[in-house]
Amino acid sequence: MKNIIVTIMIFSAIVIKSQVAIGKDILTNNSVSLEFSDTENRGMILPYVEDKSGIVEDGTVIYDMTDKKVKYLKDGNWFDLSVDANGQADAIIQGPDKIEKTTAKTAIGVNGATDTTQGILVLTDTNKAMILPKVASPHLNIINPSTGMMVYDTTKKQLAVYNGTVWSFWKP
């Protein structure tokens, strides 16, 4: 019972505050919905998706199990962020006993409790963003990266994604 009360209190705090810091004590910027620690060499793992046909929300980022690539959706088209075609992923972590609930969702933001956007993690604020985990030279400092990992490389100031084999880097 005590665990249930603590869980409810934590969830309530997230919904009320509508901003979340992971791996750090406080957010450093009021324009942020979700912020990760920049003191640890860790990244954010994207959802592994075997059938993306039902995904329609622009801005969605996934690890596509069919061709082992990190992709994002824009105007109904999927764009490859992996570049390398030799990605790999161990789908056993999503084995048959880990069936996804299609209605499962976490929403962070001012409309989090009522937002109907489909997705596993939805940031509902229209004037705030997510800050990716910040890692200096992730290809050197993340010793055992997970497939579908995404970070911001603070050394080269660019997006880095890992497809299970190699890191790809994106700089505007």
C-alpha cells in the first residue's frame, strides 16, 4: 500500500509540475518539458517498432526493427537518421512476454492528463522542448551503447544516434 501511495504522489507531482528532470535535481531552463542529466555518459533509448504503419504523428522518432535504422516521421514520410545500413538489435528484450499495450502512454506538459496524441512518451507543451542527454564524444565515452540510443554530442555540437552497429552524427 505504501508503494502505491508513493507512486501516486510521484505521478501527481509530474502532472502538476509538467516539467521533468531525469538524473538531475532541477531543470535549468523554463522552456524545457523534459531534460536529462549532462553529467553521465548515458543516452535515451528509442522505442523498437516492428510495424510503423499505424504511426501518423509528425515528429515521431523510432528504431525501425524491419531495416535496423533510427527514423523520424515528417509529412507522412520516414527519414533515416542512421545512414549505415548494417544496424542490429536484440529484440529479445521485447520478447513475447513483453506485449506492448497500444494504449500505454506517458504525457508530460500542461495538457498531459487530457492529451490524445498517440505515442509512448508525448511532450504536450507547445512552447517547451526536450533536451537530449548531453555526452562529450559519445562514440568514445559510452562504452556499451544500446541500439536506438540518441544523445547530443557536446564536443562536436551535433545529434548522435546509434543503430546497434555504428554511431551516425547530424549537424545542421
